[in-house]
Amino acid sequence: MTDDAAFAQLLETLYGGLTRSPPWEDFLRALAAATDTSFATLLIGRGCAGIDAHVTPGADPDRTEEYRRISEADPFVGLPEGQVVSFRDFVSHIPARFQHWMDVARTGQILGIDLHRPPDSAVRLRLTRDDSLDDFGDAEKALLARLVPHLRIALELHAQLTTTQAESQLFSSAMAGLAVATLILDRGGRIMRRNAVAARMLEDGAIIADRQGKLEPRGRTAATMISRILNAPPPAGEESQFEIATPDGSPLHARARAVPSSAYGDGSWVALFLADPTRPAGPSSETLRDRFQLTRAEAALAVHLAEGASLAEAANRLDIAYNTARTHLRAIFAKTGTHRQVQLVTLLRTIGSDFDI
């Protein structure tokens, strides 16, 4: 492939396919077509032998599964990192088990690249042809060599995307269990995402409601405040705090933060957090003393922090010096295994006042 336009189209399938499920398949199909190859295969695993992912679009599933069973007999592993190597140039002895698989699968011609990712991940790209066809030539080798830097970037991006998706799923799962309703709103108040607590509050409709996909606060004051926040979101790293009246007249604490523009585009999206009035905001002082072996003073401070108070507000309520509160907080961090106040509050709110030791 010497045509730059054709190479650019191949790169488009490589990078564009990273966000699709499953990834890699469109690129491997395009690569097989560009090299007049029977199959293009991507193997991802640990070291030379481990296989965590095996992607060969269009291959017979039985042949793929058979390869996984005999993969330890594959002699075409451990290639010089980042170099294009042919099977015939690299392998001097073929184990009988692997030779039988090659005969059945009709993969006599193989061209490959091995790429390594710290600390111990290995990625193997393989092109295979029927042994009745001509061996791979300079054109195919040059194309693979040209792809190497792009493959490195794509693999790194895919690893980051996979990690981000896993963290997002864990975060969503954790948030669903907290006594905090979380909503992502666009500039017009349309509800883009909600956790389980927010869904319950919206369904109940006593404090907030979902009206044709838009957030509808029941109180006029709350509606005015939320509208103002959507029109002028808080600066990055800051938050707006306000209260929403509940049916019984008690105030419901709420906070709003702007969602980073890198996450949702134009920076006008807002994350809204509402304490769920039907669930306890945190554990009792006695529960914390039993659970984490806190002193009475440390437990009392932790309770106020779990209720949403800042460290200075908690110190004022307890009538202690701010530096004393900081000392208590460091001790609480050590005993609970947390490192930041937001981690501590999250932990305390997941315990609840009825925690069973």
C-alpha cells in the first residue's frame, strides 16, 4: 500500500475502531484486505505465552479455540520488539502439534510484529496466508513497519479507554449505593445521567420530578436557583451550595459543580448532588467508635463531616479549636484507611446508622 490516501483510510479504521465494541475488528479486516491476507490476528496477553484477548475477524471459531489450546507450542513468539518478521525467517523447528494446526488451518505463510507494554503486557499482530499462495514480500513488510508507531499509540489509547471505562463503572456502582442523588444536567436542565438514588427521588416526585426528560424542582426557590446555576455554572474546581425545601419543611442540602469540558464538550454541563432525605446521611457516633475504634471526640467530628459540614464548621459546632479538629481528622484518616476528606465522607455515608458489626 503506497497510496497515502489508502494508508490514511487504514489508520482511520485503526483509531476509529477503538471506541467500538468489540474494538480492533474493522482494522484487522481492512489490514487483511490491504495485504491480500487470509486473516489478520491480534493477540494481547502477558509475556510470550499468555493470551487475554484473541481477535481474528472471519476465522472459524473452532480453529481459534484450537489455537488457544496449543498456543504454548507456537514457536513464532518472542520476536524482536517492534520489528516485522516472517515465520520462515524466524522459526527453525516447528513442534508437531503446531505443524498439525497450521496444516488444518492452512496458515503456512505468517508475518508478525511483537509490541511490549510495561510492565509485562505483550501484543502480537499476525498476518496469515494459505501456504499455496506466495510468501509475504517487501510491500507487506513495509506496510506493517509503517503501522508500528500508530499501533503503539492505538494500544496505549485502548488501555486508557479500558481503564477509564472500568473506573466509571466502579464509580457508578459506588454512587448508586450512597445516600446522595447525582444528576448530570445540560444547559437546558435536561437530565443526561442519574444514579439509582436520583431515579428514586424523581419517581417519588415530592422534591424533584422528571418532566419529559427535564429536571423540575417542586419549590419555586429551588427552581430559580438551579436555573441560575445552569445559566452560569460554578468555575472549575468550585461548587455552588444551596437548599431545597422538603414537603415537611426541613431543608435539603444540595451542591452543584460544573462538569469538565473534556467530559461533556462545551463546559455548560452541571453535576447536581442532593442528599436523600429518606436515608440516613451517615452512621451514629456509637457505630463509628465500634467500627473504627475512634475516640468519642473523633467520632463526634466524623459524624458532623458525614452530614456535610466542612472541617471549620464541624470544629465550630463542637466548640473546639480548628487545629484540634485537624489533629482528630488525621487520626480518623489513619483509622479508616482514607487519605482525603471526600474519601472519608464517602466511606461514612456508605455505612449508615444501622451498620451491623
